[in-house]
Amino acid sequence: MLLDEKIAILSGAARYDVSCSSSGSSRGAGCAGMGATSRAGICHSWADDGRCISLLKILLSNYCIYDCAYCINRRGNDVPRASFTTDEIVNLTIDFYRRNYIEGLFLSSAVQVSPDNTTERMINVARRLRNDEQFGGYIHLKIIPGTSPELIQRAGFYADRLSVNIELPSEKSLKTLAPDKNKQAILQPMRRIGREISENRALRRKQKRLPRFAPAGQSTQLIIGASPENDLHILRLASGLYERYALKRVYYSAYMPAVHDRLLPELSAPPLLREHRLYQADWLLRYYGFQADEILSEDMPDLAEAIDPKQAWAYRHPGFFPVDVNRADRETLLRVPGLGLTSVARIIASRRFGPLDLKQLDRIGVVLKRARPFIICRDYQPPKEPAVPVFAGQHKTPQAAPPQQLDFFDEPDMAIQRRS
Amino acid sequence: MAQLWEGSPPPDVIAAISRYSPDLFGQEQTIQSNSRTAADFLKTLEKAAHRTIRNRVMYAACCGTGGFEQSLCEYVVLLRDAGPEIDENFSHPAVAQVRRTARQVAGEAHRLKGLVRFRELSTGLLWAPLSPDHHVLPFVAGHFRRRMPAANWVLHDVKRNEAILWDGQRLLPAMPDESLQAACAINNDAALPLSPAEKQCSEYWRTFFKTIAVPGRTNPELQRSNMPRRYWTWLVEKQ
């Protein structure tokens, strides 16, 4: 088979993996080698679907022994199959890298013989790149559920980032749609990676020269809309992953009906808006100090499509507003719609020189259109009774429901894990 | 700007010669650029203020679209008189303008770190043509010096006919030869003196670029907003 055909098959099979980040790691090029990573990450192109291309995202092989209902590469699906040799991927990565097409390699694979067998072959590619080619660019390795701890440890010393895909937001859905995978096989490697990262960090404080283990951390991915879980469930799961496993990112992927299966919903279009709102809510969790249960509640378990989650929160809490931008602290400012991390930092820096007015806020970069109803500044106060748009079901007082655990984290073994 | 710092009164109007229209009653003064004075001035600035402020002035001064000169002068005078803290006052018009200009230039430099495409010429040299809005070549060159220290490469600003060459040890100003300039005007793979491996590799890249997009999510608007059309000229995947 021609290399060109292999590239078409195996990048086509890899495109449903969302992560493309090349950030969070800084590595320098040695004098003989090539490549470095940039802490902020660099996008090299944008594909026709508008998503950034930063890494050569490719599968080692799409021959699969598993039969996950949602996956285009499932055993039962009739698609063209191919596998790369180690040399092919290594050369392609180097050739693309020196032309500045890419920031590095994102390598995943279908499960060929066994999880360990497949992972071992992926590690081999990374080892060749690092040791033989002195490659200093970014490497993201996908860890297949069920991979043994020894292999995970080896992978982490070659890769900048590791990721294990959770795929479906609950154990039940996993059982129905991905019968070859199970919760334990997914969580165990995640736990292992998390532990390795924190142990490595602690050791490196004493021994600076120790090699780094997955310096850009670990991430995961969930499919949205292939199974019945609501947004509250998904956000609780995400915040659990951030808090307990110190994940760098949770990626959400709107379900694309790539294969037909009676177990899957028939969608006319992928739920792209829902995916977008989930990312917005995810940002609120990670950077804006929100809790999952503030964004949604049992009474209102799904994100509104019409407005973003931050605005929705603001409309539900009229008593919190208006906020005086010349006095409020950072946490309070971050809750105001139209103010982001940057504009909040700028407001705090600038108001030392005197109270700010609307014109100055505009210059600072505040989105006045959105912020105006919620703020007070030197020359502006919102009308007494702000016109609050009414969204169905959003004005009920949330009942004090007992905090619920996610079923993904519910098992006794997790409880033990948490105590240790 | 060095003169301003030394205490010269700020000018009423300042602009690049190409964009300047003389005023009937004004007094004119032409300022010659001088790399020695500029370097000294930047050093002074770094000492008196901060590294990030020096960088901000440097980026803003490399703006290629004009119209920023007045506020840059005002900003420098402000720094001198009010101290470096003034840089934190985002609500001051001159500070905001200089920051915006600097961000535009730095933004383009960052964007080009990703969008630069090196083509392997038949001589083995990696050659990257680009037509940036601003004078960003030096910033981009610094990035690739750290990244590809062992290779020989050249960044070629086709719009301004300038180039910077890395010979494995130093960054040098270079003059692209005329045949290459002519080939750039045509800009297709057949006209350019590319190596055989280069043609093969760019085909692989085009294939990858095409298949990595998810078919049901086509979104040309988002693609253009991240990667404006004016950069497509030199993008291998967009040819």
C-alpha cells in the first residue's frame, strides 16, 4: 500500500480524537537534535472543520479486536484497514516537523493483539524519535485501557502528555456501548499516570536532573450525545476528574454518527451547540471558581442552549448584582458576564490610577454589551429593575438535594483510593 | 525616541516618511534610524522600566501599518515622567493604543511561528517565504534558531524583499536572488526550485490536511477567522 493511502486511512481514523493541544511543556533542542516545545503551544494550521492542527494526529493501526458501538474502527465495521511501520511514522514526523507543519506527534491506535502489545509498539515509535532522532518536539501518546503499569511508566518518560479516553460518561453506558472496555480498565491507568506525575514532581524537587514524567500532564475525552447522561452528570464527572486525578483537560466530543447501530441514537446532526456550552461550563470550573452544582442543579440538569452558562447563572442570581467594578474583588468580578480573566486582571491593575468609567472599561476590553446590566462604574448604574429574560425552568429555587456522587466514582474501591 | 527620553519636546505630528504629508506651517525634522542609538535606547528603557516594557516598545515599533507613532511617543514620555507603573494603566488612551499595537505585532509573530512553511530547495536549504503585515522576521527567526539549531534555513519576507539566514551558527541578513524572487511571483511548486523529496512530502501533508477534518463539522468561517486568507499564499496545504 502507498504511504499516501495509509496517511489518508490512519489520519481519517484518528480525527475523532479531539485533543490537539501542544501546550504545557517546555523542552529545548540539543545542539545535534531538532525540536523544542513551547509552553503556550503553537497551532500550525486549521482544518476545514475549523479545528486547529498542531500535531500529526494519526493511528498506528486501525485493525481492532474491540467492537465499541460508537467507534468507526470497530471490528464489525467494513472500512479500509492499514498499519504504519515504526520507520514510516518516525520519518513522517521528522519530515513534517522540519518543514514546520507540526508541533509534534499525537499517536493513538486501535487495539491490535492486546492493549500491552499495542502500547508497546507505540512506545517504540516514541523511543526511536527521542533516542535515535534526538527529537525534542511534542509527543502525545494515547494509553489504551488495560495497559500494564510498567508500560505506562515507560511511555511517560518519552511523552509530553498521556491520555486515557473515558469515552462514555457512565459505567452503564460503557457496558452497553463498549462491551470490551470497563470502568476499572480505564480508571486504573489514569490513576497510575496521576500518581507517577506527582511522584516524579516530588522527586525532581530534590534531583533536578531526573527525567520528567509526562510534563504536560494527562487529559481525557468524553463522547457527548451517544448515551443518555445529562449535563449535570457530565460536569460533576469532569470536576471530579480535575480534583481527584489532577487532569489538565477533559475534552468533549459531540457524537458523530459514523456508524449505524441499533444501540445508538439516530441524530440528524451532531450536538455541536451542546458541546460548545459544555466547554464554556468547563472553563467556568477550571478558571472562574464555579462548582458544577452552581452551574446546574437536579431541577435544571442541562445547560441552556440560548445563553452561555455564565449569563444563565447571572440571571438566576439577581441579588449578586450589580457589581461595582471599582471595588469588587477578583472572585466577584470573574462572575460578571462580559468580564474574562484578562479584563478582570486589567481592571484590577488600572483602577489603582483612579475609578474607571464606561469608556475606559471599553478600552480595557470589557464586552459592555454583555456586562452593562450587571455592573456599576464611575459614570454608570444599571436601571433599578433590570429586564431579566425568563428562561423556562430556571427560576425555581433549587431544592437542597443531598450531594450525589457520580456513578463513575461511586464504587468502594474509589473510596479506598481517596483515603490513601 | 531616544531624543524624547533625553528631554526633547514631543512632536505634534510624527509618521513614517512614506505616509507623511507635509503641513504648510510646520517645522519638519527627518529622523534617520540608527541601530546603535536604538540598541542603547532599548537598554536604557530596560534599566529604567522593565524587560516587558522594553519588549512592548520594540514590538510596537515594528508595526507595519503606521498610525501608532504618536501614541508611542506619548507612551515613552509618560514612562519617563510618570514611571514604569503607568504601563499598568490600561485605561489610558496612549497606553491602551501602544499595548494594542504591540499585541498585534507580537500576535502576528506568534501566529507565524505556526504558519511558516519551510520548503526544501534542490540545494538542501530550507526556505520559508512569508508576507507578514508587520516587521516580524527577527522575532520569528529567534524562535527557529532555538528550535532547529542544526539545520540551515532562511526566512524570506517576500513583501519587503528581506531575508534572514541561519547558517548553523549565526543569524545573518541575506539577499534573496532574483530568480527566486521571480519564482515567488508565480508561486507554484513547478516554478520553485524544490527538491524531489519536498514535492513528495508536501503531497503527504496535503493528504493529511484533507482527511484530518471531520466531514460532518465543516466550518470554513472558523477556519478563516483563525487563519486569515492573506496567510494562505504560502501555505502548502492551501495551494
